[in-house]
Amino acid sequence: MYELKEKSIYELRISTNIRMKIPALPFSALDISVDFPKGKAYPHNPQTLGDQILKARMDKRLTQTEAAAFFNVSKDCVFRWENNQSKPQGRHTSKVMVFLEGG
């Protein structure tokens, strides 16, 4: 197929990469989507405010640090809310409502 004696390795790489830009199946419109796997901690039936915050955070695929930045609190504070060790203070109520509604 290729004559290595006449072509350098660089020329061989160029000639083989030309076909790499052609899709294997240009006529195929296959689209695969998979649901995000839920872990053991995912609350399927949230009963408390902490469970609802945890469910909303996991649905949005946020870390506790990212959620804490949204609420302008520490990561430990979000951890305590999700584990029902404490509840959000009144000044955070509006942001919690926006977070739970999907905003």
C-alpha cells in the first residue's frame, strides 16, 4: 500500500490523516442519551427541606461547594442543611426558594 522507501514518515502520516476527516457513517443520525445515574444518597421521596435541597442540587449536578457559592454560605452550611442538622436562616429563604424552583 505504502512504499516506505520513497516516502518519509512525515509524508506517510499526512497521507493517512486525510481519511481521518471523513466520518465513518455520514448518513447515520444516531443520538444516544443516557440519564445521569442517581447514587445511594439521592432522595427519591424528599420529606424534609434538607432532602429537597439535596435532590435539587443533585438534579442540577452541582457540588456542595457550587451550591454554597449560589447561597453565599460555606460548604459546611450546605452539608448541615442537607443532613437536617440545621435549617436555612431567614435571609437565605428567597435563594432557597429560587434554587428549589429550578432557578
